[in-house]
Amino acid sequence: MGFISVLLVLLGLIMLFRPSLLWTVTESWKSNDATEPSDLYVWSTRFGGSIVALAGLGGVIAIWFL
């Protein structure tokens, strides 16, 4: 459980601070002319990253107290 929580925190931080990296790996191949992610994609990825990081942090804290 601890490994998954740490992995969620790391993934969430990547999504929060480097959404363009995630776009390059997962979405850039789907478009012929897109050179960068849209503002909506960046916003939604950052929002999702904050939720994922908080969930992982909650898991880490739960391990400490249980």
C-alpha cells in the first residue's frame, strides 16, 4: 500500500507541475498539427494531478497512523 501511495504522489506532482510532459507522452501522437496542449488540457491535468497527489498523500498519512 505504501508503494502505491508514493507512486500516486509522484504521478500527481508530475501532472501538477509538468502537464506538457504528460501530453507529449499520451496525446501528441493523436494530432497532426498540434505542437502544444490546449489551455483546457493543462488546467484539467493540473486539477486531476492535485486530486491524485492529495489521494496519495492521504494514503501515506494513513500508513503512518495505522
